[in-house]
Amino acid sequence: MKCTHTKEDGVKCGANAMQGQEYCYLHNPAISTDEKRLAQTRGGANRGLTVIEPSEPLQLETAKDVRQLLADTINRVRAGRLNVKIANCLGILSGHLIKAIETENIEDRVEKIERVILERKTMR
């Protein structure tokens, strides 16, 4: 259910209402202004993530290295030892890294092919 509060401009709040309430936290008249202000102040401070188990840096140079990182990440999330937001970040960055590794491999192969073609042309 959405908050039923109507703003001064006539637009409905649109936030989710508190469970069993018709208002969201910030528009609920049962909650004091001081409590709301304190919650807003703490909210920003509570958004940061704390890494409980810092990991050692890894050499991630091959697709196999990235696969091992992803397998370890999955296992740590499943065991409750890694925050899902951090795991999602690692997944996204791993995808970019795989693409960069693949691009580098293709560039290396193209360079070798071009070198062979050039050598054959000069031998004629």
C-alpha cells in the first residue's frame, strides 16, 4: 500500500506505507518530528557497507582467474560471509574484466595474423 499523504502541490507521496499504516514513516503523524529527523540523519550514515572479512588482492589475468573469483564470491555469499551488494559489484566488474580479457586476446590474435600476412607478402 502507498502512503496516502497529499503534498502541498496536490501530489500523493507515493512512498510505501508502513506495515498496517496508511502513511509512510516520514508522513506518519504518530512519529515525532525529532524521531523523523534523527532517522534521516542516521539513514545516510547507515548506507555504507563494512567489509567484515577483507580479502587478499588477486591476480585476475585470465578467464580462469575470474571464474575462480566468481566461484569464491558465490560460496562466500551462500555462507553469509559476503554482503550481496559487494557480490553484485564483483559480478558486474568481473563481466567487464572478462570482456577486456577477451578483447585483448582477440587483438593479440589479429596482430599475429597480420604479422604472418605481412611476412608472406614480403617473401614473394
